[in-house]
Amino acid sequence: MVAQLGLSEAEIDRVFHALAASTRRDIVRRTIEREQSVSALAGEYDMSFAAVQKHVAVLEEAGLIIKRAEGRERLVRADPEMIARARSLLARYEELWRARVARLDDLLAAPTAPPSAPKSGE
């Protein structure tokens, strides 16, 4: 099993679920660049404000973004620590699969013995 970097199975599931939607990945990208209000984010997508709020809630629950209140606005920014943890987790999965593929390549490249000829009288 891949080392989980201090993340529980439930946390890992939430991170992967959050990153499964292209809109949420785009929200993370935008909030890495700079902190933004939920209203400003909603203006960037062809969906309702409520739908964007739901995407933000999924990302916040996964720990990928941090939301804070400033007056009447809700500002969101990416959490670089959680993004780094998710990136490290993915890198470990990549290492695991690369090692498995390399072993498979070695098995396929190994010389095989020619089939034995049947003995006379068989």
C-alpha cells in the first residue's frame, strides 16, 4: 500500500472526489493564483451561484481550499499544504505503478526456453 502522508482513507477519498470534477480543478487553479470571492468565481462559470457554492463546499471539505469571511464576502484560497500532500500521494502511486510496469517489462523481456521436442515413442 502507498504511504498515506498522514491522510486517512476518508480524507484521501474526499481529495480524489473533489479533484474528479473539472470545475473544481479549475477553482483550485484560480485560487492558487490569488484569493477570490465566491461571487467572483461564480461569474467565471456558466452555472448558478448556488452550484459554484456547492463546488467550493466540496473543495473545502477535502481541505484543498480555505474559506474565510470578510464582511459580507466569502473569500477562498487554495491550501498549499493539502495540495502538496495530494501531489505527494499521487507521486507515490506513480512510483508504485512504474515499479510494477518495470517488473512486467523485465518478465516479458526475459529469454524463454525453446519448447522441448517430444520424445520418440510419445
